Amino acid sequence: MLAEAHLPLPRRLWIYQAERFPLRRHGPLITVFCGAAALYGARLVGGSPSLPVLLSAILCSGAFFLLMRIADEFKDRHDDQRCRPYRPVPRGLVSLQELALVALATALLQGLLVWRVAPDAWWLLLLTWGWFALMGVEFLVPVWLRARPLLYTLSHMVIVPLIALLALAMAVLPAGGTLPGAALLPLLALCYLNGLAIEFARKIRFPDQEEPGVETWSALWGLGPAQGRWLVVLLLSLPLSLVAAQQIR
């Protein structure tokens, strides 16, 4: 671990991403999610974004997933130090200050992309930044919210449709289009449920995989009930998928 801490910063950040935000695993999923939102919006308004616009929309909106991972490092630092000392921050691979600089550079890149590609989407970027900031301080009621894990998750998942809406706006607005309004509701609701399904799934574990001090849905509700509620979210997503698809037939 001491040898790790003396590696050059780019190397340490590369190790960090491999452990906490593996691009090989998360990159394709984020690209598909943000790209689908952008192309869905273009189809709704009868347009087709250029490749540079599409890539900018994916990069700008997808960067929020990296920001959320970095924010988690700050929010969970005490729990990680106590229960998960093997993670990059508590073991000294990277510092919170270095991750803060990465987050700042990421936000600056987002602002630059919106300014160059879709200036009319600035308000959406600010709105998503604002919700992200509220998540970072746990809506100013951290103790109260952490005592209610389901409400905590439901409130945080709002950022998923906001990310999709930002990607969509960046693809639609440069061509002089306007956001389709109510026609977007099925898509945004579907994005919310998809985010919730992923959040449920990643915190459901078999008994021998549970870690002391680490909150999971399976530890909170029991394995069977946690899986059942995850399945309910998936089933609710099905009719919304059909309604959203109907909009672009």
C-alpha cells in the first residue's frame, strides 16, 4: 500500500477507476443509457443529431455517474475507514483532495460541452448540478435521511431522469428543436425505475457475501423480500417501456 501511494497520480487514478468506476464495465452501459436518451429525443422531434453532438451529449451527461462515485467517497469516508479499509481512499491510494480536483475538472468539461454544443441546455445542467449538490449534503438532513434507507434511495434516484433529460436536450436543442414536454414523461419515469432497479440489484447479496457494517437491502429486509421488491420494480418498468416505445413508432 505504501508503494502504491508513491505512484504517479495518473497511474493511481487509473487503479482507482479500475476498482471503483471500471470503465470497461460501466462505460458501455452509460454510453447506451445516455445515447439512447439522446436518440429517443431526436426521434420524438423528427431530427437526427450529428455524431459530434451525440458524443458530446453522452460524455456530458455520462460524466455525472463519475461525479456520483466521487461524491460517495466523501459521504462514506467514515464507514469505509471503519468497515472497508481495502478501498482506494482509506488505504491511501488516492486522497479526497485529489478526487475533488478530478470532480472539478469533470464539471468544467461538462460546462464547456454544454456551452459549445447546446447553450440552451444550460438550465438543465444547472438543475442537475443542483440536485447532485443536494445529494452530496444529503438534502441537509443527513442523520434523518440515513435512518430511512428507502427514502434515501428514492430521493437520490431523481438524478437519473435528470441525466437522461440533459442528454436528450443536448441532442435536440442544437438543431433548433424544443423539448417535447409531456411526451417525455414515460421515458423519464422509466429512467427512474431503471435506476432504482440497478440500485436495488447492486445491494442484494447472499448471506455469505454480507460485510459487517455495510448496509444492503438483503441485510435490511431479508434476501427473499429484497429480491421480491427488485422484481416489482422490473415489472413496473415493462408497461412504461411499451408506452415510451409507442411514442417513437
